[in-house]
Amino acid sequence: MVNRASVRQQIMKPGNKKKPKLGTGKRFKDLASKLKKKGAKDPKALAAYIGRRKYGPKKFAKLSAKGQKKRRS
């Protein structure tokens, strides 16, 4: 059985860091590198698939366009 104290300890662990801001591309790169370490054939495609499932096609397309604008600049 899980009690509040054990859940609170898990949440308050010093290893919990904030994620990078959405739309910077850092989260995508981190996920792709993690998938590559696990042996994915095409980690960027898999990361994009996961992102579309998590955020939905519309929002993920906006994030992708935002990332490509930054890359071109």
C-alpha cells in the first residue's frame, strides 16, 4: 500500500530536475539520444511518433515548425 509519506519522498528527491522549455527542441534531442542508446533503428522518427501521440498532431506540428525556424536563423 502506498501512503502519502512515501509518495512525498519520491517527489521531493533531489534528482528531480525541471524539464527544458517546450518548443526549444532540447526535450526532443534528449529523447532521441535516449532511444538511440536503447538501440532504436531511427530514434528521431520514434521520438516524433511519441511526441505526436503525447501532444497531438496539431500541437506537435506547431512545435516542429517553431524548432525549424530556430534552426534556420
